[in-house]
Amino acid sequence: MTTIKMAIVGAGTWGETHAFIYNDHPNAEVVAICDLNLERAQDLAEKFNIPMSNVYTDHQEMLKKADIDAVAIVTPDYAHTKVAIDCANAKKHMIIEKPLTTTRSEAIAIIEAIKKNEVRMMVDLHSRWSPLFAIPKESIDNGEIGEPYSAYYRLNDIKWVATDLLPWAEKSSILWFLGYHAVDVLRWFFNDEVTRVYSVSRSGILQNLGVDTVDIYQTILEFKNGGIATLENGWITPNTNPNVNDMKLNMTGTKGMFNIDPTHSQMMERFTEERADRPDMLVRHFIHGKPKGFAYESIRHFVDQLVSGEDFYVSIDDAYNTTMVILAIIESAKTRQPVVVEY
């Protein structure tokens, strides 16, 4: 049986998630951890019985010394490029937590390094594994709602994500954090590329809370074959919202439509003396000690396809083109003018 020896760069919450999944996968194991914070890297290594000799604070040292096949890059949005290029040059396959990167030149540099070194790379766009999207996608592909015509997609987060969860939020954007998923889903549903965007944004709420980042973007996407979509991405939803996400998606086709509204589902509600919430039963959770949920399936898929040699469900073009759309949205919001997407 083939075993993929995995290294993780970035020992935060999602780095730990990767470790759980690889150790649960019959064809993978975590053998090395790297993080700029040595104590955090050591804590994660100890939790998964990784020898301290395989704990690093320098990913280049890890690439030289550790016996690994592939790397999970789980660093902040803006810190993917050098790690990815170095992994490619070291002939290591990689899974990159979205986004691919946050500039056009860096995206091109990563892809050139991957192709030059003939390694495999997948960006973790896990929405494609969600039943909420995979089932409608199948319906679209089967022609059940006709040709996709228009869409509305709201994907927001509560303030806590920017103020507490992500210490680097002001170095990123809600577009890189959530908008990236949303654009990918819309590209996937329309089976088409975005040609032009028009976006407006607003700031102030998070700045007053000490986080210098844009509060919200509202965007129109125009697709090559005529489809149009309205997109909303913000992280100023009140913290009292029952879910971290505030999500709703509607797609209308020439013969029908579907609505997705998981945030407001009352499938399960929990009430204690301290809080009322709707526990996550779909995205990421543990059942009988095992990591379950669609956000975990994409990471498992990365290992599966390395073993089988088959293509990833998320291609290099998917990651690159989604990055270019986000960059166009950011530019449009700054200029308050429509922007043609440059691929």
C-alpha cells in the first residue's frame, strides 16, 4: 500500500485539521511540521507523535532534511508564494489552502515553478465537495434547470473572524478568505469564465474595532456566455448570528432554479444556559473521533489523487482564474469602475 509522507507548513487551527485528516487516511501520514513559531510547531508535533527532530521553523531546512513526498501549505493568504515555489523546486507535490496567492505576478511564478518541476498542486477549494453545491452542479450538468442564466450569492462571516480568529485579517481581505470560494462556485456552476466585474466596497466598522480591512464588497460578475451574478462578501455580520457564516445562493436557469439557504436551516438547534446556536453538521466536525464534513473531503481527495495519479477536481486553471477574478474585484472597488478580468 502506498503511503504519502506529508509535511505541514503552518501549525495553526487548519494545520491541525490537515494533521487529523492525514493520520485518518489509510494512504497518508504526517511526518514533519514547520511553523515560524517553534512552540506551536512542537505542540502540534507532540499531539500527533511526530519526533521533535522533524519539527522546523524554516521550510527550506525541512525540504532539505525531511523524508517527505508532499507538503500542505497552511500559512496566511499572503505567505504562500515562496513556500510553494521552494516546494516545487524541491520536487514536492503540494496542497495550498486557498487562495493560490494574492498577486498576479506571484500566481504566475508559482504555476511556472510547478510546471517546470513537473510536480502536482491543488488549491483547497472545498466547496466543490459540499452536497449543497455538488448536487445542484449535477442538476445543472444534466440540464434540469436549463442553461444557467443568473445567480445571487451571499457569503459573509461574523465580525469575530476578522477581529479574533485571524490575527492577520488586515493583511488579507474577505475576498481572499470567503470570496475566493464564492467565485469558484459560480465559475463551476456557470461552467464559464468571468469577463468583467463591477464592485463597490465599504469600510469603517472593522477599522473602529482595530482591524484595518474592508468591511464588505458587493459585486456584479459578467460571464463570457452572458450569465450574470450578484456577489456579496463581508465580515461584519453580528457575532450573535447563530452561524459563523451567513450564506444564501440562488441560481436561475432558462428552465428552472434552485435555492440554497443552509445558514437559516433549523435542522438542529442547541440551547444551553450560555448560548443558542446551530451546530455545524455539514462543513467540519468529528463523528466517533473521526474528522467528517465536506471541508475535510477535499484534503482527502488530494491524497487519493496522488496515489491514483488521476487529475484533481480543482485544476491549476481553476485556482489561477479565480485569483484573477478576485484581483479584478479589488481593483474595481478601488476605482468604482467596471474592470475587465485579465487572465
